Amino acid sequence: MNDAGAGVTTSGYTDRYFTVRDGLRLHYRDYPGAADKAPLLCLPGLTRNSRDFAEFAERYSPRFRVIALDFRGRAASDYDPVPARYNPLTYAGDVVELLGQLGIGQAIFVGTSLGGLVTMVIAATAPQLIAAAIINDVGPDVDPAGIKRILSYVGSDRRFKDWDEAGEMVAASHKGKFDRFTHEDWVAMAKRNCREENGEIRFDYDMAIAEPFKEAGPTPQVDPWPFFAALGAKPLLVVRGANSDLLTAETAQKMQIVAPGMTLAVIPGVGHAPDLGEPEAVAAIDEFLRAR
């Protein structure tokens, strides 16, 4: 059931909600845009949420309608009482339900990290929904070094006394991979990642999302390359941080072989994952969307 009409308009978008098959109420930001084009559907990373796409959405709305989802267990979406459902197959089902309830036949998927994996699942299971895709710093193979780094902090319910401390923690978790970032940039990232609660600052997701991730890793226990090959049949832009410890240059090269029509944009001085506001990312995305 979609109760999208109950939203509150804020800063150019409307907060909307929809209910999925298992009764959870999930949140998305809805930025207005042209009705005659496929909307941009933004899917965030493992511990992230729709706030990551605020600048991106403001750049492309109202040329495109932009929908930015909070996966279950993140930000304003309900937490799942069954942690085992925190996996890409479940998230993909939620996305399919969202598009169905909104009557959207096709979207241009914009998936960062986990959001990119979810996009690959949908390419293999419901390819008719994907008009084109932008995949941000993830591929069918993920570097164990990046997984180890993510496991070092995901599910750790840290509390911070102020935003400066939160920003320092977020910076430390990225291991010096972002050459261009200042302290102010890290604080801004913390404000996208975290929320204030009872006089403290904490990460804005259900700590239980770490349980299936730690047990089985971030990808379904199947060969992900056929999922990517299905996505490669669509117009595809892959954005990679040059310093990424998740999507290696070698994997990106193999992706190019599997999907020869793919465009690859490498963002210098950036790790996992680009925020898509870097000049090089903006130029690549602008060019990709020019034909959409």
C-alpha cells in the first residue's frame, strides 16, 4: 500500500512512505521532475540513506523526477524485526514493490555500493524495470580489504558528543582514502550518516543490518557475474574511486570486458565511495544522462 499523499514538502522534495509485503513502512524522498522521462531512482550504500543523494537530486530535479529510497532498517524506514531479511534480495523486492505501487514502468537506477548490488539483482530478476543504470564504486567482485574495513565499523553503536567528534570517526573509518576531504567535509558526511538522539549523536541505521553481512558477506551466495552481465545489457555508467578499496581497477577492467558498452569514470583522489558531486563524476553523469 502506498500512502505517498501523506508527505511533507521540505527543501524541494516530499517525504513519502509505502508499505511492503511484510508490513514494514519504508521512506523515500520524492523530488519533482518531468513526467515524460524515466525517473532517477537512487539506492544508497550499506549504512547510508537517502540524504546521501540530496545534492545529486537537487542537481537533476526538475529535469528528472528523483526518488531516493531509505532501505529497510535505515533512517526514516522501519527496522526489520527479522535481521536475516537485511540482504540484497529483500531490498530488491522492496524496490520492485515501490516502482509497482508508484506505477513506474522503468527507472534510471543510481546505486552506490549496496545499491549497485541491488540494481544487479533487479537486472537479473526484473530487467524490464531498468531503463539505464549508474553504478557507484561496486562490482560483482569486491576487494576483501574493503570488506574488512567495513566490517570494522558496521553494527558498532558508537555515540558521539558532538558533530566534530562524529566527523573524526567517519574520517577514521575511511582510512585516508579521500585526498580532497577537509574536516568540514567529514562533518557533512557525518550529518548524512548520523542522527541526534537524547543529546548524543549516533549512526542512523539498525545495528542488526550487520548480522547477515558478517555471516555471509554483502552479496548473495551465488555467482554475481551473471547478474552484472544482465545489467551490462542496459546503458551503463560505472563510477569508480581511484583509491577505492572495494572496486579494484582489475575488477573494473573485467567488467568492461563483460559489458563492452559500459562507460567507466574514474574519480581521482577518492576512495569508497565517490559522493557523485566531484567534477569528474558530474561531467560523466551529465554526459550519460544527456541521452536519456
